[in-house]
Amino acid sequence: MGSSVKMTLHREALLIWIGIGCIYLLTARGYDDSEGKYHYAVAKQILTHGELGFDHPMEGVFTVAPNGRTYASHEIGNTLFQLPIAAVNLWLEPLLASRMPPPQARFVTEFLRSLMGPLYCSITVMLLYLCLRIIFAIPLRAAALGCMAFALCTFQWEYINGLYDGILCSALLMAGVLFLFGFRRTGDLKLFAASMAFLGFGVITRITMVVPLASALLYIILFTQDRRRLSRLILISVVILLPFATWQMYYNHLRIGSCLLSPVQSEQYAVDNALDGPFLVGLSGLVFSPGKSVFVYCPLALLSLFCIPQFWQKSRWEAIYTTTVIVLWFLIHAKMRIWYAKWAWGPRHFVPISPLLALPFLACSTVWLRNRMHKYLTAVALAWGGLLSICSVAGSWFFRLAVATKQGRTDQFVWSLTGNQAIDMIRGFGENIRHMVGTLPYETIAGMSDANIYASNTVSIWLNSAYYNHVPWYLLALVALVLIFGSTISLHILWRADQDRKVG
């Protein structure tokens, strides 16, 4: 019986992953404008020269070390996960060079790399689904609908574009949380070890992931009554985390000469990252800002606020862990000088913990939504989230921010009720419709490619860009139909599985 249930959950997870993954692949932009391209450069350097650093200056997020070499300022995790695609592209590049011009060859390799964003994000949704089904015993359809709401009605959808290390952290966090919560219920030490390993990978991917890791250690201390067992768990965690800590201290020392400080914590990036900003301004902005509030871009987080009492009653220890991570995350980022992550879509610092922001609502939705007013509130929140997500995916926040910078409007993006980033993105969607029907001329940005300008003024997904670059329409139509069919069939089978189980 247990084996049958396990196989059923594996099948459900695969179906939700394919269903959401196909939507993400269909609506991705096909290129990476994030810092992920710098992590990729390091991955290629490792594969081609066997070195972490460069013997020449590099443009972008890099640090010149005391030894005179140039290293990535960010942590190594995102680079490690890009090694496989870097290896594929290094194999492809000479083959493509003999068959097409360099710009087209770069488009192909960059497109392949960009597919990792949808992969990361769809894995996060799948892990969230498993957490709802296994840990919180949410019915299949409620879990599927909740995960679809998270996938399509929050800034999770927009962040499929690019390899920002926060989306990898989100997947690592959900894997760690799933195994951690599973360990408390089963006592299986293998689950605990896996949780520590995933959370350790999170720390060497983005340094703020020490918050979920420290919260996990607090979590096991609180619920473990047996001191001998607690000592054993602490020993296991030390053994597993020691390699990650050793690596991080070595990498820190290599880059800036200090074992305990990462380059992103150094004076080089203090203008953005220093934790000396006005706390109340940052906290009020993250909560109330019309252009950068967490609740604007992740409306499920707002619904979660109402569900915290029920979440506590249903799963006290998991509620403690979740709220601890979220509160600490808010407190730390509220102290940052630039708490709103100025060149980004929304409060991107909160992307890594976005599944936890939605978890209290998703874990309690079946009970909470029995109230009619709660249903109306949820419908409004999801309608807003869906509208904003569609506008951001069809448009390009990067382009809109560049246009606003050219026009001197970026000071409105945080606090203006009518000119904030979210409203500007919706307005941009309407302008793009006018561009396509020919009633409004294109906006242009100096130095931006013609293909990028075209897509940003029309529909900014890879299918449209590929058509502009003379890829035959029938090939693109075939790919689109396959992805639409794959998503529709997968989600239909998943939906019917619940009914078939009840009938059986």
C-alpha cells in the first residue's frame, strides 16, 4: 500500500512538473539578462582552463582579488549548476560556427542556456506540490490549483527569464524544506541529511540562505526532546555542512582576503547591500510600497497573513519554521540601503523564499476558502496576480525600466500610486498592443539589438523573437502546439486522477 501511494505521488509530481514546465517553456524570453551570464562565464572558465578566476579584468559582477586575478563576486552555486549546459555549449560552438553566422550561433547557445530558468522554477513548483501533498495532506486538486496559482499569479512566472541565482535558491530551499519536514514526521535520518545538504548548497549559492539553514537547526532543536538524539542530529549536520563552510571560507579568502566576508558584503557593494539603511523605511516599503511591496508581486503572501492562525493550529512546528524564515528575511532586507533591489522586477530579494510566503495559505486553503468572503478576497488577489504576471511575461520589465530611465521616471517606481513599476508594466502591455496595431511608434533604447527592441515592443517571448530572426513559422507553430498539448494533457491527467481514485 505504501509503495502504491509513493508511486502515485511520483506520477503526480511528474505531471505537475510537465504541465507547469511546458507553460514556462512556451512563455520564456529565450535569453538571459540577469547576473547568471557572469556565473556562466565562470563555468566556461572552469571547463576550458580549469580555473575559477581570470587573468584579466571582467565586466559585470566581478571582484579583483588580492592576487591580482578577477573572480565572480557572487557565490559558486549557480556556476556549478551551469556546468552541464556550459559543457554542451562548448561542444556545440565549433559545430555551429561552420554552419551559421556568429550572431545566430550565439542565439542558439544562449537559448539553450535560458531554458534552465524554466527548469529551476518548474522544479520549485513540483517540490511545493509534494510538500502540500505529503507533509500537509492537501487533496490532489486543491494542491494542484494552489501550485498553479503560485506558478502563474506571482512573480515566480516572470523570474523564469534569466538565471538569477535566487530562482535556484528557491528550488534548493523547497527541497531542503520538504526533506526537513518529512524527517520530523518519519524520523528517517536520510531525509535529515538530504535537507542539510540542499540547504548547504543554498548558502554557497546565495549567502542570505544562511537564514533558512539556521532556522532549520532551530527547528530540530525545538521539536527534539531526546538530548542524545539531538546531539546525534547536530553531529550529522556538522559533518554535512562542514564541506560547504570550508569551501565558502576558502572562496571568500581567495576573492577578498577574508574568510568570513563575501565580496557582496564588502565595501565594493555597500551602496546597495550595506545593512545600515533606515529600518522603518525599508520595512514599510516591503509591506506597503505600491511599486515594490512583496504583497503586490506575491499576492498569495497577503492571503497567507490571514491563514497564519490556522497554519499554527494545523502544523505548529512547520509554522514556527516558516514564520521564522520569513520574519528574519524581512528584518535583514529592510535594513539594506537599497531594500527594493532597484534594477529588478519587484522585490527580487524575496524570490528565494517565495514558496514559503505562499505556504500558509496553500496549506490551509481547503478550510479557509469555505468562507464566502475569503473566496472573494482570494479571487481578487489571484486576478491581480494573474494580470500582473501576464503583463510582465508578455512585456519586458528590463526594457520598461530602461525606457523609464531614459525618460527620468524611475523615481516614481517605488512610491507613486500611478507611476510605480507594477502599473507601468500594465501600461506597457497596453502600449505594446498599440505598437502591434500600428497606432503607436516603437520605443527605442540605444545599444539594444533590433530583435530585442522588436520583442519588447510587441510580445517578449522566444517564439516571437525567433520568428523575427527568420525561423520558419511552421516550425515555431509545431513547437508551440507540442508545448500546449503537453501542458494540457499533463494537467488534465492529473485532474482526472483524483476523480478516478474516488471512483475506484
